[in-house]
Amino acid sequence: MRTATVTRKTKETDISVTLCLDGGEFSPDIPSGFLTHMLDAFAKHGGLGLKVVARGDVHVDLHHTVEDIGIVMGRALKKALGEKKGINRYGLAKVPMDESLVEACLDISGRPFFQIHGGDVFHGQAGDLSLELVPEFFRALAFNADITLHLSVFAAGNGHHLAEACFKALARALKEATAVTGVEVPSTKESL
């Protein structure tokens, strides 16, 4: 099983993530109901086993906790992928959520990059989470997983639907990219 556990403790947060690329249960202990809901959708649509235990300075706000969960999940993803032998490498998924439409395109390249296209829409609140933290989460995950990630927002209205479409699109693209269909590293360089 392609599984990794990563822990990170700072003055602001204490985060532990166990990620299994080959499936399993979702086990959250996160001080945000909305982020818990998003990560549940992420695990379900990505076919992932995911355990997240997070403590943070939520008396300030959720910023440090959300960003640091992204950091630790990214590191766990990188570690679980190991040598990346036989993976598809690329993933693409477009997900509608009522009036919202989001596409995630990723490359497990070893080169971290993150871009949102049409993304000046992350404003306001969804449940207990400021929507401005959604791009922060994805940026932290992409850079710590060493992946190239592009999110394209084609339509947005309801903030809950927008965020959920983002998490589901990434999950489905990640499931495609991490699927094992060969035996070699998918690169002419023979290394990712």
C-alpha cells in the first residue's frame, strides 16, 4: 500500500496526516466543520484513505491551521508516491456543482507550481471557513507535494459549491494521476 504519515508541529499548529493512495477510511479531527466536509469529499472522490488530526491557534482564525494541513497533506502525498514508478503522472477533471464549474489539471512532476485561473471569486464565508483560505490550502499542498496544479474556475456563485467543486476536481484528477498503469517512471529523464 502506498501510505505515508507526516507530522508537523510549530508554535501555531500541530498537524498529523496519514494518507493512503490506495483507499481506506476518512478519519478527521479538525477544528473546522467546513474543512472537514471538504476533506471528506476529497478522500471519497480521490479514493483515498485519509486521517487528519489538527490543532491550531483557531482563537486567532483558521488561516494557520488550514495552510498547515495543506503543507502536511502535500508532504504525505509526496512521501506516499515514493519513486512514482508506473503512475499515470497527469490528471485532469472537471466538476460541476450546480452553478459552479471547476477544472483541476495536475502533473506529478517534481516541480512545484500552483495557479488559479478565473479565481478572483474566493471571497466571503462558507460555514466556519473564509473562502480566501481555499487557494491557500491548495497552494500549500501543491508546493509541498512537488506537483504542478492548475485550477480553472469557469463559473462560480455559491461559495460552498465553488469550494466543493475545487476539492472534488482535485481529488478526481489526483486519482487519475496516481493510478498505477505501468512499471517505469513516466518521464524521459527516468526521474520525477
